[in-house]
Amino acid sequence: MAPDAVAALLGDGPHRAVAEVVRARLRTVPEGARALTAAEASPGDARARALLTAAVDHLLAADPAFARYLATTGLGKPADPPTVQLRSEPGTVQLRVGPPSTPPPANPATVQLRLDPGAARARTLAARRSGTGIVVALALVLIAALVAIGIHLGSRPLLKPGGPGLAHAAPPLNDPALVRAVLPDARALPGGWQVRREPTAGTARGGGLPCLLPDSCDLQLASATVTFGSASAQTVEFGVASFASPEAAARAFDHTLDRTAGTDPAAAVPRIGDQSAVRVQGSSSAVALARVGSVLLVVREEGSGDQLTGPAFTGLAELVAERARQAQEGRTPDAAADGASS
């Protein structure tokens, strides 16, 4: 897939949308970023193109999950299957595999099942008396087709590749509307919560969250925030940021955690998503961070210390994590908390 990916990256091939995902991944690796910059500066330079191809090859070899994702896109779709033609002669059923051509090729690839001439004549006579000949002919065609498939397809998989890592290699959420949909609304929360600050969403820094990767802000694609309040004077703010890759989101998680003040909670907190952490800030504030694939989640609560880091708080973080997973699977986020008002 590397040559096709390079062609798309340099603007002289199809699959431009997939190329943007590959471009973002290359920029997370210093060698890939340098090869990409050099090739984009001189698209006609054969050496720069070869170095970029090698960088893409290395990326796919180092990240099998990402390679499996690309295999499901236009870059990995197999070419149209070869044309199968049948020709019958006295005593012969012949199957030729290959593209149609006029005139026919001199040496077509064929699979033949030849019958004894006497047996063929006997079968022909029997077929005239009954429908047995039809069944025999269909069986011969089926056998020949199976042999041809074994010869010409070899070990090429007939189904789309998949695996546990494929879900987290899904295309990133670069549409602010999709990121905003990850935020819960009042119907998804337990009764008593009301919107305190309306949701906002935008690309990069325009969605309410700052750049969470100061050295690579272009890898932060979109973000969104919303704040809810309750009658008990509690407030909870949900923040969602999407990144170009799970690796970029993991770096943002580490950077945000390093810059979040507070202490670990006294009680154990269940893991949420691929990475998670909770920081307690005094007696009235707590922050939960979680990463699900290429999405980073920040849940900040202000209120009674008795409820901080308890099941209710971690439940809110688990709720938005589940909605992030649904969005990355291409589904409409509709997860709701137990006791939700909807």
C-alpha cells in the first residue's frame, strides 16, 4: 500500500482523504515528518519519493493495527477479480481465468476437466433422456471454479481484515460536530443536572480546550466542552478533544496529567478507556482524565468533598468514555447514565 499512499500524499493519486490520516501519522514520527516535508517540497525528486515510501513502509510495519485499518480503505481494496470464462468442447469443460481480451490471448491460464470420449458420449445421451446431465455439468463447473480460485487467489484473504486493534485504528474525529456529539446532554445525565454553560465546539483551539500538545498543536483536530450544575451547588465540566492518532492522544494524556495539580484519590478508581487517572484538588475539586482511542476526555467536578472520586463522579467519566467509543465506531453516541432523565 505504500506506493499508493505516497501517490495520494503527493497529490497525484486517489484516496486523498485516507492520505490525510497517513500524513498525520507520519508527522508523529521525526523520520516520517522529515521524509514527508522533503517529498512535499520536491514531489518530482525520485530520491525524496523513495525515502517517503520507505517511511510509510516502516510506519505500517511498526503499527499493524494502523496497517489493518488502511487495508479496509481504498488503499487496501483488492483489484477487481479476474474474469472467468467457460468454453465447452466435445468431452471437455474448460475454464479460463484472466481479463477479457479481443482477440483471446495465445496462452490463457486454463483449468480443464477432460472426460473420456466414450463416457462423454454416454453422458450426453443420458442427459437427453433426463436432467442428470445438468447436474453433472454444474458439478464440473463448480470443481473447476474451486481449482481456479485456489490457483489464482492463493492465500489472499476473502474477507476484510480485522482484529482487536482495528477499533482503535478508526479514522480520527476531525469534525467538531462529531466531537460535540460525544458530550452528554441533560437527558443522558441523572435527574437534577441542568446545563450551566452551553456546549461549544470547534477545530483545534476553538472548541473551549487549549492546545494539549504544545509542540504539535496541528495534531489536535477538534474539541468541545459543556458545563452542568445541580441543585446541591455541584458543577461538572466535560471536555473532549480529538487527535490525529491514538499515539498523539496518548502524548496529550501524559502532558495534561503532568500539568494537572492534585493528589491520587484515597480509594482505588476503576480504569476507564485505554488510559485514565484521577487527581483530587483539595476538598472540593477533582479531575478525571481518560483516553479512548484517539480521543482525550477531561471531567472536572466542583462540589461536596464527600462525593469527589466516588461512584457518581467516576460514572460520569465512564459515561463520556462510552460515548467516545461509540463515536469512533461510527455510531451515534447515545450512552446514558443509570437514572438518566431521558
